[in-house]
Amino acid sequence: MPDKRPHPDAAPALPTRRSALAGLLTALAWPAVRAAAPAADKAASLPRALAVPGGVARLALGPAAERPQAVLDAADGSGAVPLLVLGGPQGWTALVGIALATVPGAAHIRIAPGTPAERRLAYTVAPKQYAEQRLRVAPRTVDLSPEDEARWQRERAHQAQVIAHFSTPLPERLAMQAPVGGRRSSSFGLRRVFNGQPRNPHSGMDIAAPAGTPVLAPLAGRVLDTGDYFFNGNTVWLDHGGGLLSMVCHLSAVAVQSGDAVAAGALLGAVGATGRATGPHLHWGVMLNRTMVDPALFLPA
């Protein structure tokens, strides 16, 4: 019977130590790549609006003296998920990450939840058809042994703690830069079939790059978690504030540790092929309100 586990590219595990290779990466590779990174735009920016499964909805909340509180009711009934609200007294905007599993149609968020002023704001999720990708990987990473299954279950429990993180201050800007240059070898939303067995859609962007290529922070933030994970290999999670997180996976080396504050373009590690990977590449994921969304929406058009 096919395994119906969530796509593993979104599953973190327990933190690990800073890689011993970090100093070598910094000395040999970082200066040249940093010089090539695009200059940061000083103006605050929002992701492109695309109200489809895996996309981001931008909902105008109108003017208010104080920042409104907005929530999205979790599809699994687990409660209300806080939303990122940006803007100013002249006008506020709620950003809503839309899960890939969302059924197209009518949806809503709640403003000022739990107060006499609570109201609903409706929006529509349009359909989108994603392509299919078939991959051959090591059989042990598809049909898990009891030991690997137990490890994955531990990592999934840890994932729930990581993705529920909502911190302040809120981000001043949301425009990102790709963590590494290269060809997109696998786009967000692809329906994945590993060794003939279907899995949930691809929850990030894969970028082809040689092993050892420096991986840079796509946006300023704080290192929320690092780890060596069964599926993702060496991984770094960044917290950008307000429920906006990003992750880089399959690293050959990790140059940061939990709690580190990093600037946009700071060195996080190096491209590798750890975990379930068919070769050296970077898996880059972006999460908004506990939902993996298309990283391309945060890149310059």
C-alpha cells in the first residue's frame, strides 16, 4: 500500500552542532559569492499575490490606528493560526499562505478574533494544476525500516514545534534573494513519484549547484533550528518574524547554529546531497502561517 506520509522535504529533526567546515567555506568561497549577491532594496516589499494552492493571498484590511489581529482557522481543526499583518495606520494588509492541499473555492480569515468587533474577510482560492515528476532514489528512503520510521516520527513531532513559531519584531521587508545561484531543477508544487510510489507535492524549490557552493540567507532573520534529518539531510531553519520561516536542506556543511542572528546574504552552509537526494542541489522552502508556499513569489519578478 502506498505510503501517504507528508512530503519529507518539510520535516525537520533535532538540532546539530555547527559544521567544522564552516571556516573553510568562509575563507575560500564567501567573498566572491557575497560580491555577486544582488543589492538589497531598502524599501519594504510584499510577496507577489497568487491566491492558488501553494500561493499567497494579500488581503486589504483597511485603515486602523493599531495593527489589526488576523487569524486563519486551521484546516485540521487544531485552532486559529496567526497571520502576518503589515502596513500602517493608513492601511494594513494580511498575508495568507495557502496550503497546497487547499480545495479551490471560497475561503476566509477572521479579523479581531474573539472580540465583539470580530469579522470575516472572504477571498477566493483559484485552481492551479502542477506537473508531475518521477524520481529514482535509494529504496531505503521510500520503504522505511522500523528504525527509520521511528526516527521520522520523532522528526515529525519536532516539526510541529518548529513550524508553529511566531515571533516579533515583524519583518521590515519580505523580498528575498535565492540562497544560491543556479538552474531550478525542480519547482514548487510538483507531484512527486519516488520509485513508482506517489508522495505529497514538492514543498519547495530545488536549485542545481555543485557540491560545496556557499548557501546564503535569503532574508535577514535568526537561526531557529538546525539538524541532520533523515529525508532533508543537513538543514537550517530561519525565523524572519511573524510566522515567516525559510529552510535550506541537503547541505554538506552547516555554518550557523540555533540562536544566531544573520543578515540577508550571510553564509548558512554549503550545497550537498545529504538526506534523500539524487545528487548535489539545494532544497529551499518558505513557510508562511505554518504553510509551505512557493518561494518564487518572494523573488524579484
